Amino acid sequence: MPLSGLEHRGVLFVLSSPSGAGKSTIARQLLQHDPDIAMSVSVTTRPPRPGEVDGKDYHFVDVPTFKDMVAANQLMEWAHVFENRYGTPRAPVEKMLAEGRDVLFDIDWQGAQQLYQQAGGDVVRVFILPPSMAELGRRLRSRNTDDPSVVEGRMARAASEISHWDGYDYVLINADVEDCFAQVKTILDAERLRRSRQTGLIGFVRKLMTSETS
Ligand code: 5GP
């Protein structure tokens, strides 16, 4: 909800970071604290990790199904990440926007770029950096969600993901997750107040100008 309570254009809010920089924690907190933003659940051909729920974390599909979705233009963007395919289903995003909600995307730089090409002014891109590569390594090793070779692969790729930091509107350093979350929330709140997003302003100002002064 915009702070003014007026009608508004939804924000397509993209959070990207190398794996382990704290993006998922921040995304989770944002969804918990803010009922007006909803998550875009991606489709992926990657197998589920222990504890991941189909339809909540991802829609897990096989490669032919993914290709069919691409061919049917059902994805707003898609990319190969870590040898698997990931994409953003179009219909749920359109539905959330029509309901007046903002949409949160946990996608990589390729997805951010494609989304921006399509939806330009509606997109806000935030990149989260780790405070150091040593800290990133520690966070990845303490997770235990993947075997060590996968962790090493991700460390190697983190450097290449970080090289895309300049394709974002905002770049944050996640030294402290609470501080970083507060910064993300500040960005979202400010972006919601942009004049271009407050589509109800014209009517409001018209009424304001014609209303009685006493
Ligand atoms: P993971 O396999 O760890 O869940 O995700 C790996 C990477 O894929 C993360 O950087 C994540 O942001 C990215 N990703 C997840 N969903 C999508 C998507 O729909 N599109 C794109 N382009 N990247 C995605």
C-alpha cells in the first residue's frame, strides 16, 4: 500500500545477490513484514533440496515442461543458472499487480536485465553484496544444503555474479542482516512514493483544488 492510500502502479522489486549473501533471509523478512508485497515463485528444472516445497519455494518442472512454457510465452524472463533453467511465470505476476500488490523477485542478473527490458519503469533492481568473500565462504559452508563441490562451484561463480553489480539501481552491503533489511524496506517505501507510481494523485489533486477552503 502506498503511504498515501491512493491507487498506485505496482513495483516489480528485484533482489539479486551471489548465493550466500543473505538475499533469501531478507526476502523472507520483507514478505513477513509487508502484506502489500508478494513473492513471484519461479519455475526451475533444478531438483528440490531437502525441505523445499513445490509451489512455495519453486515450481519444480522437467526440461520438456520448461521448454513448453518458454514456447508458449508463459515466462516473463528465463535463464540458465548453475546448469539449470529458471524462469518467472507471467500469469501470477499479472494477477498480483492487478490486485494492487507489489511483486518480489529473487532472480539473477540475467532475469533482472530481461525484466527491465520488458517493464522498465516499473522495475526496481537491488543487488546485495557480501561484506567479504571470506564471509561469503563461511555462510555457504555453514548451510549444508549442497555438497562441498557445489559450494566451491558457487564460490567461483559468485565472483562473476558480483561483476554485474552495475546493472542495478541500488547496491547494498550485507554486513548486518537487520541493517540490510531496513535499507531494503526504505528503498521499497521510497519507490512506492514516486509520483509516477501514485496513479491516484491526479484525481486527488483535482478534488483538492476544487474543495472548499473552510
Ligand atoms: P537456487 O538454485 O540457489 O535456488 O538459485 C540459484 C540462482 O537462480 C539464484 O541466484 C536465484 O536468484 C536465481 N533464480 C531463481 N529463480 C530465478 C528465475 O526465475 N529467473 C532467473 N533469471 N533467475 C532465478
